[in-house]
Amino acid sequence: SHLLNNTTSTMSLFGLRGRKFLDALQHHPSFPSSRFRLPCPPYDNPVFWDQLYKNMEYDQVNEWGGVDLSSSSSSGGLLQFRCQKVPIFSVNNDGDESDDGEIISTTSFADWMDITQLDTPEEAIQLYQQQREQNENQSDNNHNDTNNDNEAILILGCGNSKLGEQLLINSFIGPILQLDISSKVIQLMTQRYHKYLSSDDSVVKRMEFMVDDASTGLTSLEPESVGGGVIDKGLVDVLHCSAGSISSRDDHDDDHDDHDMIQRIMNSVHNVLQPSRPFIFFSRSEPQWMLRRVFGHDGYDDLMSDGSQRRRRSKMLWKDVEVVKLVDYDLLLYKLVKAEKEDYTDEDDEEEQMGTKNSVIKRQSYLKRLKGGSKKSKR
């Protein structure tokens, strides 16, 4: 537990201002970027996570960044949160964000995610059952019908967070799909939430747990099966920290290089999301760094353009990019919405599927090396 607390708080020590300095330092032209990494453990190593959770109890909870949905938390929770809009490209001469005078607004988690929150958990269960019955009837009547109306919420790298349970307690419809690369923590979470997983006919199962790797295609889920949204509390952020500086344009011919784990995760999330549904994630890194990491240089430049430039693949796959600063947390909240199907071509679809297959092959090779006895990070 002590190790996990130290691990999850490593970057918390720096906050937004500290991260601003470290990101700028890491990407400074004269800095030896090939050898420099922000101070963090090997987050991309599944062996690291299994060892981390090895001696933990099922009722222990660690919330990355202190993010909590419950209104009883010290920061007020995310059910209703205060935020400031962050420009995704504007910085002043001092390198500070130009949103210091931005008006503080209040919004709800349901509105931000564009999902339904009912008055009681009982109402949410009833509506969930109706949706499930409708989908089953459509499937029985038309075997070729791929429609799957749902408000499923996928939580990437769930760890031992209580976020999934809080979503059900606060009357979101679900189901809640919790995924982690660590089989140990999924075992602990299954033990903790057995009441939601019972095979008893009196229990409506609205929570599922999966051991999977978001960087290898999320193969435990069907394409376009998530109709609510995808939430990541810290996976993208910590991988950004551990990845080192962002490659320059001259380093790679392909801006969406398969070696970039974050862009592979983006492809995986896009594959399982239904169109017009959001992917949200939390970070302490500003848009000028994080969006370059997520989209690559060309995608970021296209995002910054006024539309006169040719739309590249990352811009076509995602739309309505928003970033806000959470006033009561020292965090930024990012939201990307999956574009409609007609906004990207069959060629893009084929490229995404091929990228997923290549990611699986590369990840399998990586795991074989880990099992070969090396306990060091691959970086």
C-alpha cells in the first residue's frame, strides 16, 4: 500500500505548474531527450502492476489524482464540478496558459459525458433492463442487425478505484466495464464487488471486470460496443510521463507510429466506442504537449488549423476536442468525441484494424521478453 501511495503520488508532487516546467524541460531543443524521463515507475510494464497489487487487500482504495465522483469527497466530487475552459493552443510569452481570467462555470459529470443520470438506482436498473430487452429483441428479429443501444461506460486502468461503484450508486445506467492489465487487481475488485456480479436472479448484473491491455486493441470487447463513453483517470497521463520527449517530425515517416503506446490506446478506444460518444481522460500536462502525444504532430497541427488544411486521419477519427481545468483539483480534463462513421473512410477503418493486429503481435513479443526473466523497464 505504501508503494502504491508513493507511485500514484509521484507526479502529484509537481502539480500543474511543476508539470509545465518538466514538460518544457523535457522538450527543450538542447536537452538530452533520449536519456531524460519524467520521474515515474515503469507504468507500461504489466509485471510492475502485478507486483504492486500482490500484497494488497480487496478493500484498499487508491484514487489517482484524488479524483472522486462522490460529493462527500474533500474536493466536492465530480458529480457537479467547477471548471475553466482551457484553450487548446494559446500560451502567452511566459509560457503560461492564457486562461487565467477565464470564467469559472459549473457543470455535471452527466452533462460532460452526455449520458443519463436518473434520480434513483432503481430507475437506472429499470431503464437498463429495458435497453437490454430491446437489443435482444432486435437481435432475434434480425440476425444482421448490429444496433446495440446502451450507455455502457468503460473505465481504462481501473486499478482499485471506487469510481465504477460510484457511477452505479449515483444512478447512471451502465453497465460499468472495468478493465486493467493486472490480473491481480481484477481479482481483488471482483472480490470487493461480488454483490454486483452475483448469478442470483434477484441481482441485475451491471458491472463487469476484464483483464486486457488497452494498447493491444481491447480484444475483450466488440467493435462499437461502448455506447456511453470511455473514462481514463491516469493511464494516458502516466504513459505520457514515462514515454520521454515527443519525437520530432524527422524521427518517423509515419506520424501514427505503432511504437507509440498512447496512439495505440487511442486506436483501441476508437474501435470500441460508438460514434459521437466521448473519451475523457485526466492529466496534468497542457494541451500543447498532451494533444501532440495523442494525435501526433500532423494531427495536432490539423486540429489547430482553421479548416483550410487537408483533414488528416486523427482529425477525422475524433471531433469536438475540449479541455477544462478542474478548479477544485490540480488537474486538466480532456474530452474527445468519436466522429461519425461518414467522417472517415473505409481505408481508415482498415488501417485501424491493421494497427490493432500489429499492436497485438508487438505486445506478445514484449510479454515474452518480460517472462524471460528481465525485471527492468523496457525503456
